[in-house]
Amino acid sequence: MSMFRFFIGILIVEVAMVALVMAFMSSSDIAYRAPITILALLVTVLVVFWFGSITEHVKKDALIRAKENFVRERENRLIAAEAEKRAMLEDTHKRIVKETNQVHARSNFKLGAAFASVIMFGVVMLYIELLTVGLLTLSVAGGALGGYVIRTRQDGLIYRSKVVHTAIAPSQPIDVNVIESPQDGKKRLRHEA
């Protein structure tokens, strides 16, 4: 495309030079030859500046296109990296949740078996008429089971609140500025996202 910009200039220079050469050859007087030579030099200098201007514009256009392509490519790579990071985090989170659930299921089974054996021991003690040992065993097993259930609930609530806070948390840190109110002189926090 830029070659056609030069084509018109080259044609004008060729026509002007042919006309000047013909004028130079047809004139036998030396007085006319000096202005024709100066005119030829002037046309040459003007064409050089014209072509220089065209090349500067072509170079600027190419540089702008290259910058736009670079910015577009950079933006596409940032978006792809962010999507890949998000997918990797989701996969990691799913894997951690799955492994945690498996560990909890195994520990719950083992703990249930242990409590069942303690309760069976208490029932056997009651059956063979060791009332105090049987009641003591049953009450200890019930208290331990109740404590375990309460602790599991608290851990579940804490875990869910952490997951909710990390899911809601913004991607950039929040700046917290302390500002002072002119009316009462109290300090207040202002959050800026």
C-alpha cells in the first residue's frame, strides 16, 4: 500500500526531469541552462522532502499498529492467565474439599466404632450388674460424643465462613484510611476499593 504513495511522486519526478532535460537540450544559450539546472535541483530537493514525509507517516502508522497489536496481545494473555489461575484455584479447592471430606468420613467411622465399643462395654457392665462402672462408662461416652459433635459443628461453621470470605474478597487489597471528623473529632475508618 505504501508503494503506491511513492509511485505518484516517482512519476511526477520522471515527467519533470524529462521536461527539464528536453528544455536543457533544446536551449543553446548558456543563460537558460543555469535556471534549468537550479530548477532541476529544486525539484529534486522537494521530492526528497516529500518522500521523507511519506516515509515518516508510514513509519508512524506501522509503529501505532505494532503498539495496538502488542497491547491487544498483552491483554489477551492477561485474560488467559487469569482464567487459567481461576480454573487452577477451583480445581485445587475441589480437590482439597474432596480430600477433607474423605478424611472426615474415615475419622468419623473410626470414632463411631470407638464410641460404639465403649457404649457396648457400658451395656455389658450394666448387664453383668456392675451398675456404677456401666453408668460411668455410658456417661463418659455420651459426654465425649456430645463434645465431638459440638466441636465438629464449630469447625464446620468456621470453615464455611472462611470459604465465604475468600469467595467474596476482592482481588485487590482494600486501602483503609483513618479520617478525622471535623464535627466531633472522632476518628473513623474509610474503605477505598
